[in-house]
Amino acid sequence: MQPITEHRMGICFLLLIVGFCWAQYNPNALSGRTSIVHLFEWRWADIALECERYLAPNGFGGVQISPPNENVIITDPWQPWWERYQPVSYKLCTRSGNETEFRDMVTRCNDVGVHVYVDAVINHMCGANAGAGNHATCRSYFNAKTEDFPAVPYSALDFNDAKCKSRSGNIENYQDVSQVRNCRLVSLLDLALEKDYVRSKVAEYLNYLIDIGVAGFRIDAAKHMWPEDVKAILEKLKDLNTKWFSAGTKPVIYQEVIDLGGEPITGSEYFGNGRVTEFKYGAKLGTVIRKWNGEKLSYLKNWGEGWGFVPSDRALVFVDNHDNQRGHGAGGASILTFWDARLYKMAVGFMLAHPYGFTRVMSSYRWPRSFVNGQDVNDWIGPPSYSDGTTKPVTINADTTCGNDWVCEHRWHEIRNMVVFRNVVDGQPFSNWWDNGSNQVAFGRGSKGFIVFNNDDW
Ligand SMILES: *[C@@H]1O[C@H](CO)[C@@H](O)[C@H](O)[C@H]1NC(C)=O
Ligand SMILES: *[C@@H]1O[C@H](CO)[C@@H](O)[C@H](O)[C@H]1NC(C)=O
């Protein structure tokens, strides 16, 4: 293995000189567009409209979309948001829309300079208890018990059951690296990504999306895959569609690796493949802005790598995401969300003003929260829907806010304005920090911008 590695590194070094080798870290947004927005659970038709009427005119670089591939339709509970993380095939039909609508969205967004980033669910298929039949979003047959997914096709040979060494077949111990990567994440059938056949089917799906015109991928559950398996898939990927991207452009990759410290798997193991989601960012920023543990804004003077985060050019950052805004995934109670609107705007404003990382703004829907012993028992609820299960469109009110329970944080004027601020100060250094030793701080971005935060209660 060693000579091959050295040979590859040699090629990599040569390519680095001409600027290709590390292309998977480049967000592939138009120059001067420095943020993307996650339009969580939006319909493709609404995203196409939003690109044209709002995201392009306000300088957004792109949109992260919900998984576009076929998923199980779960009815108990009723069509939760997480059913979209239970693939049945790589056909492009979901409650967000069909393939025609998907293609129309990608074309129309690209045509106005707003790029599309796909949430790629490739670690697993549906849950082991998802049953059998055609209750999937394209009506494809599947059988979770026999691990049969003829619409791909995958069979029982393509799953990791033999490799998993936990008693239940699920991940039981996050200190055991091979369990985390070979066993089932909350019962989701774990694909055998060391097989070239499985890698090829995944790459075929991602290449199909690249040909349609997407700019890159969020790799869901990357922590639950071996970094070298992810790498082998990425090596099979094409360059981006030259209708919108210059020749030789690689898809940007940002991998979901939840690393809050305290586990053997770290984000840095995945740098060879692309960027990683820095989950410490939102958890720490929430703690500071909530003033928990006596923390103060003045502590943010060395924000970024100084706080133990991954290097800035390897980080995808966010205040909250679709998981931790409802208590799933990493971060816990400190995470700020639209439910705490005043503090949330300050957190998003700080993120967008500060040069660290590539920034993703969250755009959510409201759900009826209901706390029992501190737990939201409604954390599963899917997007605003009609009784037949179809997703409600995003309506736009006269004052430019959204209706039908879509929150549209990206349209809140403080957040929209800070997206513009970040574009204006792009490339300018962090400068002229000031604080009063407490919760009043200010800083500049070179000679282009200056911002003041007051987190005192007066
Ligand atoms: C896709 O969805 C649109 C809107 O519902 C519909 O008009 C169209 O016929 C569908 N196309 C296919 C191929 O199913
Ligand atoms: C920071 O400024 C506020 C408002 O003027 C003041 O109340 C607070 O005492 C100041 N903190 C320090 C440590 O000077």
C-alpha cells in the first residue's frame, strides 16, 4: 500500500500547484457569495421560486436541500421528518417533488447563480423494522427484513451484518470505532461500503445528480462510515456540469461528523475527503450567548481554531441544524433556534460577521412543541402538510415573511442583511476587536465592515 500512497501524494502535490487537488473544499458558490441556506423539507417547486425571487437578489450562494431520493413512507408516527433519512432507492421522488421538478429546480437556481447542495444519505437504507411492500415515495417494492431493495438493487449481501460485533446489531457503544461504523445507527440497515458494487451504486446516484447540475454534497452520517470507504466513492465522482461550472470542478463535500470531543472518532479523520460539519460551533456559541456557566461575549475574542474547532478551511458551520434544533443529534440544550428569536439573531449575526468557516443559515418550519419531563414529544413532526400527507407550499406574506408555518429565518431582515455583510467583507481580516470585559463586543473586517454586539439586557 505504501508506494501507492506515496505515488498518489506525488500526483496530489503536482495538482495542488495548479489548484485542483483540494477542490472538494471549495464551496463552488459564485464569487462574492459566501453563505448557503438549508431549506429544510421545502418542495422543489418552492425552492426554484425562492432562488429566483429571494436568494439570488440577496446574495445567497446556494441552498442545501432535503434528501431527493426515494424514502420509506412511515405512518406511525405520521410521516416524520426523519423518514427522509430512510432510503428505499436512488430514484428522485419524495414529498418535495418528482424528478421533473427536481431538474427544473436545479436548472432555475443555477441559472440565477444559486447552487444546489444535496443531502446524500449513503450510509444506510431504511430501518430494520420498516416492513415490506410498496409504502415508499416512488412506490418501489422493498423488504427490510430480508434486506431486499430491488429498485437499486441491493440484497442482503450488500449490508454489514456479518461485520457488526455488537449484541443487538445496533451501535451500542460510541467508544468502539468498529461498532460506530459497522453496526446499525438506530436500526438503519448499514450498507457494506467496502464492496466495490455498493460504492459503484452510490457513485452512480451521486453522478446522476452531478449531471443534473448540483454543486456538492452534505454526506449524512459520515461518522458512521470508514473515511477510506467515503474516499473510494468520491474517487468515482465526475466533475461538475460544465453548463454552470468551469471544467475540472469537483463537487464540494461536507461530511456530517458529530465530534463534540470525548469520542475516539474525530472530524480530522475526514479532512482527506472534504470539509466537516463543526458541531462544537453552535453548541459553544449558544452557551456564550445564553451566558451559561458565566460565559461572556468577550470570550469570543479568539473564536474559531482558538476554541478547539477544526481549521477554518475545513469547517462547515451553523448555529443550529435540522437535528439539534429539535433535540436530536449533537449540541443539547444550549443550541439556539428560531424559538429564541432575539438571541438567535445575535448568534447568526455573529457567525456571519466572523471570518471562520463556510456558513450555512437554517430555514425551518414551526411544529407544535410539547415538553414532557423536558423532552419535546413532538420532535418527530414533519413539514406543514395537508391531511393527505402532501407538503404545504411556502406562501409569502405582504411583509415578505412566510406563511403556512414556514419560519424562513433567512428572510428575517437581520439575518438577510448579515448575509449581505458577509459577502461585502469577504476576504477581509478579523480586526480591531473591542470588548468591555463582559457582554459588549465589537470587531471589524479590514476596512470594509464593523459590527457591535450588546448582549446586556439594557
Ligand atoms: C411531476 O409532478 C408534477 C407536479 O405535480 C406533475 O405535473 C408531473 O406530471 C409529474 N411528472 C412525472 C413524470 O410524474
Ligand atoms: C459593560 O458595559 C455595560 C454597559 O455599559 C456595563 O453595565 C458593564 O458593567 C460593563 N462591564 C464591565 C466589566 O465594565
